[in-house]
Amino acid sequence: MEINQLKAFDNVVRLGSFSKAARYLDVSQPTVSLRVKELEKSIEGALFERVGKRMELTDLGKGFLPYARQALEVLVLGAERAQSIKEGKRGQITIGTLPTFTTGLFSSTISSMHENYPEIDLVIHTGHNQQIIEMLYDGFIKMGLITYPFFNSDLKKLHLIKEPLIFVAHKNHPINKWKERSYTVEEVFANSKPYILTDWSEESKHWQKTQLSFGMDSIELPPSTALDFVQRGKGVALLTESLAQDLIDNGTIVRLEPTHFHGINRSVALVSLETENALTPSARRFVEMIRSSSHFD
């Protein structure tokens, strides 16, 4: 049973004759007749009978017709869905991201994807670098956002994002009283009490350690815990803008701006085991979206 046979049968019913169905389908009348005959062989019975000059459905034809039309509708829907997937308007994207890269640029990209392509299913998993890489190798995710640089030669870098790191403290921290005067990075480290060392990358961690002198009050914490400490009025930390922005906006914490601080970035790479051209159309939509939302490549 073929789709062309079902189409021939349906159009003979709709248009009332084999000749009209042939003109509509842009084929010869014998072709339409053959297709109907082949369909009748499949269901082992006649679909039409001639009554005078008219073709009418047999009881078998009447019983088969709604199922034939249902099958055609399903096939049309399937073809439409396949075309949508091909165009990147439908599909599923599985992504792994760092716990510290779930707000800001990432959340705005996810929001834009949902708004512009609501029929693309987004499945998000979080984990640290090695966990995300393992998820890629296991096929659990197709793309991952990990700290850059990475040293797995088989990972393909699809995009590179650089996030500024900023000093933050509670609004009531003594250092915030210095906002009326200039102050240095060295003064921030010496008066943080404690300085909260955060590990964003080897570069940022090394730079922070070079600023800490022997005996200085310091503690090393994960970024989310460091933010919690700062929010509670304990110490100063170097955090990403996206992680701290909400609390800065509501006035709970403040951004410190010491002189001669030229800035440090945390780099995050969007990676995959596949080249960009080998990704599904919906996955390429995500790559395009995150590129358009950031300014680094």
C-alpha cells in the first residue's frame, strides 16, 4: 500500500471521477486507475462500483475511506514535521553547562530560543568541566559549556565567551566607605577580612594568589558559596557579573572599582564532539543564538 495509491483513491472520491482525479494529480487516467486497482488488491476487495454514469463507493470503500484519509493526514503532518526539523524549527537540544553559567547570557539565550522556537525542546544538565566532558563522550548531551582553555583535542570549539570578573562586597562592608576616594587592588586584598579566593580559571586563580601576602586573612570557596558569604557581609570576592548582577541591582552587594585594575575574564567555551556542520539544524540554531547574544568568538 503506497501513498500515491491512497491519494488516487481519495481524489477519485473527492472529485467524483477518475479523469478529474488524473487532471488534479497531473497524471494520466490509466495511472489513476492502476493505482486504485493496486490498492484494491491490498485490501482484497473493490472500492468503487458504477451506478449508471456515476462511480460510487462500495461498502468496503465507505469503510476504508476514513482510515485512508487519516493515514494521508498523518503522512502530511509527518512530512511537515520533518521539514520543520530540517529547517531547525523543531527538534531537541541537549546541553551541559557549568553551575556558575546558568544565569545572565545563558538564561537569556534559553529564553530567546523558547520565544523564537517554542517547538524546539531544550534539555539542560549542569556539572563541572569533567562531568560535562564525560556527558559528551557518553552521548548524554550534544553540546557543553566548559571553562576555557580545555585540553581534550577531540572537542570542537564552537564559540568562546568571555565574562568579566569583578570585585564585590556587601553594601555595609568597611571597604564600601572608600567610594569617596580612590583605592588600589592591594588595599582591597589587605582589607577584605577575609579575601575569598575563587577558582574561575588557572589564570584568575594564579593572579589572585599573587596578590595575597603571607599571613593575609583569606579563604578559598566555590563561587556560589563565595557569593553567599559576601551576601552575609563576610569578605570580598572576585565573581562574574552574571552571578552577582541581581544582588548588585537590588543593592545588597556593591561592585568595587579599585584603581589600575585592568580586569580579568572567565572564558567559557561552547564545545561538541561534532563539527558545527554535523550538528542538527536545531543545535545550530542554538549556536547562532548564543553567538548573537555575546561579543566574543
